[in-house]
Amino acid sequence: MRNFITIIIALLIFVASALFFAQNDSMVMIDYFSGQVEWQLNWVMVLCIIVGFLLGVASLFGSLMKTKFLLKQARIKLDKHQKELNSLRSLPLKDDY
């Protein structure tokens, strides 16, 4: 049932985006530093969404790498402490009574 609902929602989003894409077909002029170009508005929006997605992924990639590095350090520290704990457990107990 969950897969069915997911497919229905995906189809609704696809149809809505296709309708939005079809209605925004007017030409727009894009001015940039060394010139200008005339594109359809729907392709400009698609390009902006793709560039925004790629910038978001790139910004998250740095924090992901930092988190993986910290996780690796924590695992090394945990292994060190685990070895120390195992060696302390194997020592015999000595009483001073």
C-alpha cells in the first residue's frame, strides 16, 4: 500500500511539473557579464533547479566528509579503549587484606 501511495504522489508531482513546464514557455533574455542569451523560461527554471541542487550537494559533501573523519577517529579511540578494558579484565585481582 505504501508503494502504491508513493507511485501516486510521484505521478501527481510529475503531471503538475509537466503542466507548469508547458505553461512557462515564454522567451526571456538572460544578461551576463560577457553577453546575453534568449532562452525559454521553463529551461531557465530547470537549469536553476539543477545548479541549486548541485550546489546543495557540494555544500553537504564537505560536512559529510568531516563527519566521516570524526567517526573514524571515534572508532579508533573506541578500539583503543576496548583493548585497554580487555587487558584490565584479564589481570588478576589483588587484595591488601
